[in-house]
Amino acid sequence: MRPVDGQLPLIWGVFMQRKSVTSSLAPVLEVRDLSKSYGALKAVESASFTLRAGQITALVGDNGAGKSTVVKMMAGALMPDAGEILVDGVLVELSDPISARRLGIETVYQDLAVLPNLDVVTNLYIGREIYRGGAGRFLRIVNRRAMMEAARVALADLDIKISSLRQSVGSLSGGQRQSVAIGRALVFASKVLIMDEPTAALGVAESAAVLRLVNYARDRGLAVLIISHILPHVIDLADQVVVMRHGRVVGVLGREETTQKRLVELIVGPESTSIHDR
């Protein structure tokens, strides 16, 4: 791939940096006693767990368990009332999603946050455009050709098959839209990839393609966190499973401990009632 104005495009530079991450299973992101309340409602209470490089962690629980609230705090979309988040052992304050992204934390929400009327390249680079050099950078003139080429190379490397990068995201299948959202996160993530229900509402073949990207992220050395209610996927994918119930972490299981029976026991608990997930 040719340099642009003497420098590699941002997306490619980050992508190559990510390739050098080792699967040392070192702690990358630690959640310590995170709590969040909405008035009298305790959405999350003293949640603690660790994400490690080259490892997939699944976050599971019934509706109302607090999973989405924890993820939003890790992604900078919510500020915790109490507790700490550490990245590479350093205490950080994730005051907004931009601060999380600057630390190499990327999140794919269930609604994907794609712009259906815009094309694939624009969706990949939205908010992180490549600009022309010299005066073009000062004037913020987008280097469309560099973005197109870098996107083509990155998606090919991820084995994401889209007939034309110029087509609107709204014209893609559900699995392809999910792949674009995950691909965008994979290209920019250097430490942590968080995915909320990545296979929700997808067919068998499209789910398999998305799960391949999840394994790809782990193999590249990222710490991966997925929220999923599909327990067979959790058992097949996860190196570690964090189970939440009513805002609390009630279990952290290794791969060898994880069975569907054990997960159901922890998710349901002694009570069978639950509230809507927040």
C-alpha cells in the first residue's frame, strides 16, 4: 500500500500497530467495584472483573442484570458513581467515548451506530477521517482515495466480503452491517474490543461470520468482551465468563468450569423474577 503524503493513512498505521500486540494474557482493563445508581435503583453494585490480552470474556445475565450499564461505563458513555477502571494497571477516567477510544477501547453496540444512507467507507471513517497533506490538512479536505484504499486493504485482511465500498450500508444484509461495525472497531482498537449482542437477530451463516471476527480479534491479541444471551456461543467462544444478577457479579468462570447448567444456575439464582435490563 502506498504512503499518502509521505505517511501511512491513520487506519493502516493503527491496524499494523494492533498486529504487533502479543497474546501474553496480561491484564489490559480492570473493573474494580464499579457502581451506578438511578435514584433508589442500583443498576450496578460493586462489579469487579479483569479483561486480558488475547482472551475472550463473555458477560452474561438475565434482563436487568446490569450488563449494559457496566459496558457503557467501560466505554465512557456513563460515569460510575463509585469504583475504578484501570487500563494497563493505570487508573483512568473515561469521561466520554472519545477518551475511551484514545486508550484503544472500541465498542460495538447492539444498534451498531452505522449511518444507513452513507457508504461503507464513510461509515468506517466517520469522525476519524484521513485528510490531505499540507494545506489540505489545515483546511480539513478529506483524502477520499486514501480512505478507500485503506478500507479495501483492511476489510480484505478481515475477510469481510462486500461487493462495493461505495454502496450504502442500508443496502447491506444484517450480517454485513454487523461486520462493517465490527470491522470499524477492529481497525481502530489497540487494546479492548467490546461487543453488545454481536449475533442478535442474525441467521446461522451470518452469525458464523461474525463469530469468526470475534475469534480474529482474540488471535490479534485484543482483550475482547462480548455480551450475549446465546449460551452455546458463550461456551464455544469464551475463555472467561462473568455472570451478573441484579447488578452484582455473582460468578467468574474459566473455560473448564463453564457449562450451560452452571451458567443457568448463576443467571437465574435462587429467585426467578427479574427486571428489565438497563
